[in-house]
Amino acid sequence: MLFLLFLGLGMPLYSQALPPQESIVPEDYEWDEFPQWAWDLRRFEVVSVGTFPLAFFLGSLVYDFSIFAQNNFDPAYSLGSQRSSRDIAIITGTAAGLSLAVATTDLIITLVKRSKEDENREQRSLSRSDS
């Protein structure tokens, strides 16, 4: 108990008395701080990881319903009741593939859109220089 009292009294000695000379708040990233491929890779990762839970849920639902329907809607095979580790591996693999497909589609759409914007920007700059 006496140790805790001395430790508590000594705390102000170890604390920072003056504010720091420079700001300790990190600065925001600038757009030109990273190359474009890094931003595209980040977006691909965010989209693929973000869609995985939804793809897993929907894949699980479709897989369980297909098992249920294949067994003539027998209550013994109701949704989620008969899952083996093989079934979970199939659902997980399907969800991973689906989320990668969604992220790849998003990447392609983004690259095509950016390419068209670059072409339009280039055409506008050429038409201005001709005038």
C-alpha cells in the first residue's frame, strides 16, 4: 500500500510538463504520396475483403438451400443442419472466388473509366492548343 502511495506521488515527476515543440498529430496522406497502382491495389483489397462476408452468407444460404432441395425438402436437411468441414470449405472457397471476382470487376471498371477520363482530358487540351 505504501508502495502505491509513493508511486502515485511520483507520477507528476515522470509526466510531460511542457507540450511538445512540434505537432504530434500525423498529417493526412497526399494524393501524390503514393503511386496510382498502390491506390488501385488498396481499393482492390478493400472491395474484396469487404464483399467476403456478404458472399459467404449468400453462398452459405444458396448451398444449404440446394442441399435441402436435392433431398426433396426433407426436414432432416434443413438449412445449416448437415454441414461437414468439406461443405464449409466449399462455401468458403466460393465466397473467396466471388469476392475476388467482384473486386476484379470493380478494378476493371475503374481502370476503363480512368482511361476514358484521361482521353477526354487529352482531347480537351489538344483542342485548346489548336485554338
